[in-house]
Amino acid sequence: MDFKSSELVDADSVVGPRAEDTLPSSATAAVKIVIVGGFGVGKTTLVGSVSEIRPLTTEETMTQAGVGVDDIAGVERKTATTVAMDFGRISINEELVLYLFGTPGQQRFWFLWNGLFRGALGAVVLVDTRRLEVSFDVIGRLEERDVPFVVAINTFPDAPTYPTEELRAALDLPAHVPIVDCDARKRASSRDVLLTLMRYLHSLAVTPEHS
């Protein structure tokens, strides 16, 4: 197909960078954080709600090819899934910027974790109390990699609530690992989870025997 020269448009004039996508000039430190959890626990939602830039997502429509492969028990209404990663950015203050990498939840995509975890300072484990069992292997993989993490209980409307110590025992978590409630749909709640992680990482730097 032939085009007239007047029909050709510079892509930058159509999709130029927004001011909020530009890294603040005051930023002096950047930290890589990974958001992990089982399938359908809200990782993409959290990254999207808290990111100050347009989040990068790699969601694809779920098809019949995944039947019998992906465990969708408890999230039967889910129609899309992350196949590579989610990416976002948030400035904690004028100097510190967090780069957020959300991991795919299905085990068939877990081979991608090796690259996503490289250089990560810490992690957030999102948990759905309706399906605690999907978090067991996730937490185990973090512990194998010696990656510090906090646990965020995503408050789904129909999810049961449990005392913190019951959750700690069910997930077999050490006493020093923080457990917090969160609503991944809300920016302030998701930001509080990240602040909890940063405070936890700071405490580990001061008392490394708990790392």
C-alpha cells in the first residue's frame, strides 16, 4: 500500500512521554522490588494502582489451551493472565524511587522469575485468604533465594479474615516477617505495603541476623 508523504506522522508527535513518566531530577537512588503471589491474587492490580507512570502489563486472554494446565480454582471468573511481567514505578520521596516488577502467577511461567529477581532488594507476597495454599510454593521460592519479603493480605470482598498469628502459623512465617492488610485496588493502601517493606529492609540492615 502506498502512502502520501503528508500521511506519514512522526510517532513521537502522537505518543510522546508524559511529564509524570519522566524520572524526577532529584532522584538519587533506585530500588528494584518484586510483587509475587499465586495466580489471581492481585499483583497486576497492585502495580497498576500504585504506579505513577503508565504501567507495563503483559496480560493475555485465557484460552482453552490453559484448561487442565492452569489451576483456576477460586478465580473461575478471571479472563486474563500475566504471561511475562508487570512493571511500574513509584517515588517514595524526592530521592528514592522504587521500580516494581510483578511476576506471573502460574507455575508454567515461573522460569521467568530468575531474571525478574536478579538485583531485587526485596519482595511483596500478595495473599488471598480464600486460597492460602497457592502462597506456599511462592514463599518457599523466596526463602530459597534468600530474598527478604513482607506478606500483604489482599482484602477480597468475600475472603475470610483470620487473626494475624493464625495466618503466620498457616504460612509458616518467622515472627519478624511483617504481615499487613491491603486493598490492591487502592493506591494509598498499596503504597503503605511498599513503605512497610522498605521499613522492614531497613530493620534488616540494622539487625542482619533476622535476614
